[in-house]
Amino acid sequence: MSENETSQNGFFSKFENMIKIDGIGGIAYIVMLAILVGVMQLGAFPKNMLGALFIMVSLGGILYYMGANLPIVKTYLGGGSVFTTMVAAVLSGTGLVPHTTVATVKSFMTGTNFLEFYIVSLIISAIFKMDRKMVLKAAVRFLPVAFLTLIITFFVVGSVGALLGLGFQHTSLYITFPMMAGGVGAGIVPLSTIYGAATHVPSGQILSQLFPPLVLSNLLAIIISGLISENTKGSKLNGNGELLKQDIQDEIKGVEPTHLDKQQLLVGMMTAISFYMIGVTLHKMVPQVNSFAFLILLAIIIKALGIVPHYYEESTVMFGQLVVKTLTHAILAAVGLALLDLSSLLSTFSWQLVVCVIVSIMSVTFFAGLLGKLFGFYPVESSITAGLANNSMGGTGNVAVLSAANRMNLMAFAQMGNRIGGAIVLVIAGLLVTIWG
């Protein structure tokens, strides 16, 4: 081998090992990105799960890596999570990623409910990972904090809207409730149907009004989540990922797998999906309550009772950690590509809407933190899970909000307030639109 070849191999080897993106070396990642660009340019992109996963992982990994390393972005603008979601949305909106490819990702995320698979794995594993004492102590404190925050914010934002000339009723129905309803699929979509039935206006027309405040509040929630977690490091307000204060959670130890067992991954997946199946069945029997609300309550009750054998708990936690570790960046990219509509957001903007959304974000952040402190939580974690997560786009928003704050371990609480609170918001909104309509 010549001296030139040796230096070339040395350079490529160093570059491969110097840059690691989701475990993939720099050279290998460049090759994969080149393959992605090539198949899209040639119109050969496969319209199936393999194609969707390839672009989600490829794009999500590189965008998250960039966002996590860009000085201003990583410090003040939510880091990799915000960067991944927003840049992916820009790539989709400008057509740099072909519409057929975006459609494939959207079909995979929503048509096959892959997003639900991710969220279910995350929720059940997060609950099972906690010690049963913590579940009992945290749940009885967390739900009052989340609900009181929503109630206070409802009146604050409605009053601001009235002062700005929008009217309390309009602000509540078309700005406040969409932000609190629990996202898109489980939130503003059923909300638009409820409004449509009461006002005899096509639900699609109503949906275009409900989407902008949700998207803007979701974006601000992600940014603020990253900001408050980053800028309160070392403060007594920051629990560094722990929701309950230390004096409350003394002697509490959660479930932590000691090694990776391939068989247990399957066991964990089936355990998580079993909870989902029961939640879907209960939702079928009681349609007014979201299946995720049933799923969370069921998991909390069973965990609190301590009736699940340790083997199944450990398997579920192991599987959930695998899913979170390998798919979070891909999910963020998919949200930006397929679920975040920037054109719709921009077309219906008004300064009054922006003010109301900002007030809502400020309100949930402050009151969730304040109430959380009174109930024994760290204010930063309480603001994020009981406040900002409730002004996000449901499951996808929770992923982005918690990822920006590096607090994915708190997903169970974010989903608890988001889903249960969202279900209550739908019921209240249905009553009020009938009265006010």
C-alpha cells in the first residue's frame, strides 16, 4: 500500500470516528444522505415503511446534530428538537423534499399510527420505570396542578382576548381551547367536528382556524422549555429532570434494566401494546374519554397496586428506552415534514392571535411552576410538564417539548395532563359552543 493510500485511509478513518450521528460514523452518514438525495431526485423513493424510516432517521439525525451544536440554537432556541422540527417543515413547505416523499412519511406516521406506537411505548415504560410510591405521590399532586393551571389560563387568555377586541367567547373557542385540547388527532380534529355540529359550519373550515394557535403555541412551548431548563441550571428551581423534590422522594428507586435482553424487548413491546388495546376498548365503550387517558390511568393504577411482575416491568422499560433512544430524532423530523403546516400558520396570523398565544404560554409557565412549588414539585419540571406540555401538539408536541428540555423521562406526566386535560377540554368546549353558538 502506498504512502498516499495510507494517509487517505487514515483521514477517512479519523473522520468516520470523529463525527458520530446517532451512532453512525461521518463517512457512512454522508453515504446514506447521498443515497437519500439520489433516490428522491430519480423519483425512485419507495412509498412504504422502509422509505419513510430511511428519510426520517437520515434527516432527523443530521438536523438534530446540527441544532445541538449550533451556538445560538443550542443555547437559546430549543436546541436540536426545535431545529429538527422547523427545518424539516421548511424543507417540506418549500418543496426541497418532494411532496410524494412527504406524503409517504405522513401516511406512515398517521395512516399506520406509528406515532401512537412510539408514544404508547414511551408512556408505559415511563410509568413502569417509576417506583410505585412515586406514582402515588406524584399523580395526586400533578393532576391538580395541571388542571388548575388550565383553568387559570383559560380566564387569563379569554380576558386578554376580550381587551384586544376578539371577545371572550371567540378567544376561548378558537384560541384557548385549541391550545389545550391535546394536539391534532386527539385535540383540534374532534374539536372541529364538535364545533361543526353545533354551528353547522364545515369542520374543515373550522379546523383551519384552530390550527394556527396550536402550531404557534407548540413552537413557543418548545423554545421556552429549552430556555428555562438551560438557564436555570444550578438553581434550586431546577430538579435536573426530577419532578418531585428530594425530601419527598427519599428512598424511592425505580425500575432500571441492568442489561439488554433481546427476548425481553418483545415481551416489553407486547406488554405496552396490551395496555393500548385495553385503552382502545374502554374508549369504544365510553367515547367521551380519549383512549390515551384510559391507558394512562390504567397504567398508573396497576403500577400503584404493584400487581405487575418485575420481569414484565423491566421488559417494558427496556423496550421503551430502546424506542426513545433510536427513534426520537426521526419522529421530530417526521413531525416537521408531515404534520407541521407553516403555510397555514402564516396565512391566518394576526397580531391579536400572537399576543393571546404568548400570554397563554407565559400563563401556563408561571402558574404551573408556582402551583408545582406549592404541591412539592420542582418549578422548572412542573412548568414544563403541567404547563408547556398542555400548550403543545399532543404527543408530538410533548416529545419536542421534553426533548428540548432533556426531560424525556417525564413523558408519563406530560401525557397525563395533556390527554386527561385534553379530554376534559373537549367536553367543556362542546358545552360552551352549544351555549354560545
